[in-house]
Amino acid sequence: MKILLSIFISMISLFAPAQTYQQLWQKVNEAEKNDLPKSQLTVIKQIAAKATKEKQYGQLLKAQLKEGAVQVSISPDSLKPALSRMEQTYNRLSDPALKAVYATAIGKLYQKNGAALDEDDEEEVDDEEEMVVEEPKTIDRSKSWFDKALADPSLLASRPCSGYEPAMLKGVDDG
């Protein structure tokens, strides 16, 4: 009987209408309000899979950024692996405009989380050694990613941001 019931439930889910991004993001927000990060991650992964299949890059990017933020809220040391995954995705991309969007997001993550990342990179120094004040490594990384994002301004100017929403917001000069 249990087998028949699970088959029936599976069949219903196959014929149920596909959820919209708005419905899925609402579930993410509800899970966040209820402090359920694992539930958030489950729905975020559904959004990412749907966005990948449908080539909805704005939804995909937003999902990846949100996934990283949720993972960091659970475990702060998961920021580096999240950045690494985004960098790997960037390296696999062929669309130059999408690469620029990813480069901007990665640069922003380095910029926003620089102190935490630089803390992890610090090496132990003897008390007797003179401390030399250097610009944090993440500032260089952030600038490097922003430079990649702006490598071809004419390409960016020729593309409307509508294909990259909701991760990117419409600007004043976007048609």
C-alpha cells in the first residue's frame, strides 16, 4: 500500500504545474523568515537547476549568490569554496556578457567579504619581525574581477540588462 501511495504522489508531482521563479523565491524568503537555511538551500538549488535548463542567467546568478550567502551564514568558512565554484563557472562560460556579469558578482563578493577572506590568508608572523602594511589581497582580487567585467564596455553597452534580471537591476541608461 505504501508503494502505491508513493507512486501516486510521484505521479501527481509530475503533472503539477511547474513553479514560477516568483513562487520559488517566495519559498526561499519564507524559509529565511523561519530560520531554515537547509530548506533555503534546497529551494535555491531547484531555482539554479531550473535556471540552468531554461538559460535564465539572471535567475541562475541570483541563486548562486544567495546560495553562497546562506552557506556562509551556516558556516563562515564556506565562503572560499562558494567563490571557487563561481570562478569555475566563470571559466566555463562562453557568452562574454554573461562572463562580465559573473566577474562583477565575484568582484563584489571579494569586495564585500575582504576582511574575512584576508583573515584566512594571514600568515603567522614573529613578534620580532617588522610589520609591513600591505593592501589586502582581496582588494587586488576584487579589482582584477572588476577589470575583467569592464574589459569590453561597448559589448556591455550593446546589451540590455533584462536578460540578467533579477541578479542585475535595470539602470538609467538601459533601454
